[in-house]
Amino acid sequence: MAQKLAILSISLITVMAGAAISPALGEITGAFPDAGQTLVKLVNTLHAIFIIPFTFISSWLTRRFSKKAILIPGLILYMIGGIGGGLASNIWMLLCTRAVLGISVGLIMPISTSLVSDFYEGRERTSMMGKVSASNQLGGMISMVLAGALAALSWRFTFFVYALAVLVFVLVVLFLPRRTPAGAEQSGTTGGLDKRIIGLAAAMFSVFVLFYSIPTNMAIYLQENDIAGASLSGLIIAVMTLGGLTGGLLLAKAKHLLQSFTVPVQVTLMGAGFSLIGFTSHAIPIAVGVFIMGLGAGTLIPSIYNGVAAVSSGLQVMTAMAVVQSFMYLGQFMSPLVMDTVSALVGHPTNRFIYSMSAVITLGTGIILLAVKTARAYRFAGG
């Protein structure tokens, strides 16, 4: 039981790394008035670009050192980069702490998922994978609610949510066994990756460019339109992770019910959610929209991972997952840059336009996919 708790606790802090301080972005904008909005939004996404190379470095290190030996310094860096943000005296120092946080998550993230395969088999492994996914969403939800409350006191206090890593550190040191490095047990090469991995990586990138507009823009959007303050912003953003948690738990039943229509419905749900966000001006419908968007994305993201596992085999899986995860974090990093650039190019550099544009893109794509699947199903049925 203690070992399971240690593994799940690691998953608890990986997803919360970036989104945790989302509710404070409006306050951080006021604290650093000389920094533009795009630069402030990078506080929420800069870590992602540092995660990418260190994801591969972590995989390389696990062939030479035990995973516990990598996790311990990774967690120390997590605490320094996370809590240290609250001590920053300028925007550049704050961004430096976010870079350190990204390095730490890059070291921790691949290990947090692979530990389940190391210690569990069969149905127990499947059960633990589900719990890991739930822990990811739960960590994001708890951190954003707590961060919203702390942001109401001071934006600096928001960074104390990363102190949760202290508990994780203790659990890992005490209860996670030290195992032989993977390279000592495995031989051979991973071989070439299936070409379909490129498409899956591109899909993950696109989903996260859109998905991450919620933690990146929502607090600023709500406050600049006098819809909600910092504390309520945290609750609304947390609703996204509640939607993701619900979607993750319902994924198996949804796929069984919808079959080949699963992905089109998931994309359409994202579009419906963005429509409520972008075309309404009240907190309740926006919160409902955030939940629906999270529900769609929360089922679409694991579906992409399932696709990766389906087209990979053996040692290829770890490399394929690393590639797709890298594009996921690249999407996080690029989200504010892509959204702000596109909205500026068309002459509407506002967060409302960003959400309206996201609604048109995702809802339109979902409807097209539904139409294509329906036509194929009709043709297959001999209609």
C-alpha cells in the first residue's frame, strides 16, 4: 500500500507543474507592469520547453541509474523551481525558476508512468494506470483551487502549492524500492518508429495548443472582463481538471458505446465547451464550458496515448511515448505564442477572440469528422 501511495504521489505533482499558478497570472501581470501579457503567460508555459530534452535525458539515465536515484534530485529541483518562484524580484528571475521546474518535471515525468510497468502486471497494472491518470487530474484540481485562494492573498503565496513535493519526497525516500537500472536488464535496440507516431504527435501538439489556453488565458480573461476575481478564477480553471477526471473515468465505457465515433465526439465536446467560453460573459456558463472542454480533452488525450501503444511494440513504446510527450509539452509552450500571434495577425488581439477562434476550429473539425465517420458507416452498411 505504501509503495502504491509513493508511485501515485509522483503522478500527483507532474501535471500541476504549469497550471498550478494559473489563477495568479492576473496578479502577476499587475506586479510586473513592464512585462507584456505574452511574457507573463510564459510563466505558465516556459517550463514545458525544458521538459522536452530532459524527458529523453531521463530515459537515458534510467539505463544507468536506478529510477529512485533519479527521482530524488528531480524532486529537489522541483521544490527549488516551484517554491522559488514566489521569491522572484523581477519577471526574468521568475522565468528562470520556471525553467528549473521544467528540468525537474522532465526528469520525473517518464519515471512516474513507467514505475507502474516495473512493479505491476495484468489487471493490477491496468488498475494502477487508471489511478495514475486520476492522480494527474486530482493534483491539477487541488493545486488550482488552493492556488486561487492563495492568489487572493498574494501572487507570491501561490507558489507555496509546490510544497506538496516535500510530502512526495518523503514517500519516495521511505517507500519506493531501488531497482536495477533498465539497461542492465534489457538489450537490443528500439528499432524504427511507426510513421503513424508522427500523426499522433501532431494531434497531441494541436490538442495542447488549444487545451492550454484555459490555464494560460482564463484568469486574465475573467479579470479583464470583470467576470471573476483571482479566487473564483482558480475554481473555474479547476473545473477543467474535474472534467478531465470525469472523462478519464468514463473513457472505457465511452469507447465501447461510440466505437469509431469516439474521437469526433471528443473533438465536438471541446468545440461546444469553447463556444460557451468564448460567446458568453457570465461565470456559470463559462465554468460549464470549461468542464465540457475538459471532458472532451480528458478523453481525447488518453485516446492518443492508446494509439501510440497500439502502433508500437517492445522497447519502441518508451521512445514513442517520449516523442509524443515532447510534442505535448511543445504544445503547452507554444500555446500563448500561437494564440496571441494568430489573434494579432487577424486584428483581434484579445483573449475573447482566442476562445471564439478555438470554438470555431474545434467545433468545425468535430462536425467534419462526424460527417466523415457517418458517411463511412453508411457506406459500410451498404446504404
